[in-house]
Amino acid sequence: MKTRLYVIRHADVENPHKVLYGHLDGFDLSALGRRQAAAVGDRLRDEDIRRIVHSPLARAAETAQLINERLARPAVLEAEPDLREAEFSRYLQGLPYWQVPLRRPLWFVHKAKRGLVPGDESIDRLGGRVLAVIRRLAREHPGETQAVVSHADPLNAAWILLDARDHNEREMYRKSVDKAGMLRLDMEGETPITWEYIPPPAVANPAIAAA
């Protein structure tokens, strides 16, 4: 039986100090992000989505909730820890992006090859936990249209595994799921058969309009 899943990256985050937020609390969606999430919901309004499974982190949970509010019929919302952000971001979080190479030297090892240092995940492991959730949903709810909301690195790694591309940093960002972007994935049983990237909806940034 065929099952369709929309695999979505959370929308834009309020982050005025441009820090790497990782697993930290207190990073909710920005005004732009709320518009993006609502627009994703509008795009999916008539897709008969029955279930939205999301990372427990606030930005993903808020994205899922705002999408759900725009659907023709509300879906079941479910938090899933395996959709969380990459574990290595715990080591980096709280720093401005530009300070990471200066103050977190293991970042260089991570960029050379993921999974070598404690607390880092290989691309297989990182993307594999997202695909395991997708397979579970297809197995437990066959034929239902569902959505998954996660984060950039886990989704990019899952896309690498789907495409059977090389496991390296270039591939992690050569084809990247943008904020509020998504993969439309069709499953035959628990096997992915087709997938297509859908870019984020075009919405006005309220911060720019107010400037």
C-alpha cells in the first residue's frame, strides 16, 4: 500500500544574536517563521494529512502546530525524540556562528568526517533515525498522508541516504532542505519509491517590511 509523507524542516527562528541554538530552549519561530509555517499549512490544506510527527524542540513543535491550524481537518500531533536536532550541536550551541571554529576545536574533526568524536553522529546514524521514523509511520498507518517536522542536518542526511550519495560535508549542503522546505516522499510499504523537494513558500518578511 502506498503512503505519502511530507518531510518538513521547521520554519525561521527568532535569533537576533545569530547563535547556534542546537538543543537550547527559548528559540521560537520568528514573525517570518510563523508566516512560513502558516503558508506551508495552506499549501497542505487539502492533502488530508492525518498525523504530524515532530521533533520535541520548540521551533519544530511550533511549526507543526501552525501547519495543523491551517489544515482543512486537524491532524494528530505527536512528538518524536528521534526527529531531534543533531547531537553534535550540543557541543556547539550557545556560541555565535563565527566563534564556533575558534572555541570548539572538535568542529574541525566533525567537518572532516562525522561520527569520529564522542557525541557526534555519522550521516548513516543521523539520517537513519529520520528514515526509521518514516518507515514506522508507513508501517503503522499505511495509506494515510502524514507529515514529519525535523531539522536541517537530520533531514539533509536522510536525503543523502535516499539518494545513495557520498557521505561527506559537501553532499550535506549541496542539496539542502531550507527552512519551511520539504521533501514529498511516497512509500510502497516501508520502502521509499519516489521523493521530490518542494522549496519553502514565498512569503514577505515582516522585519524587512517594518524597516
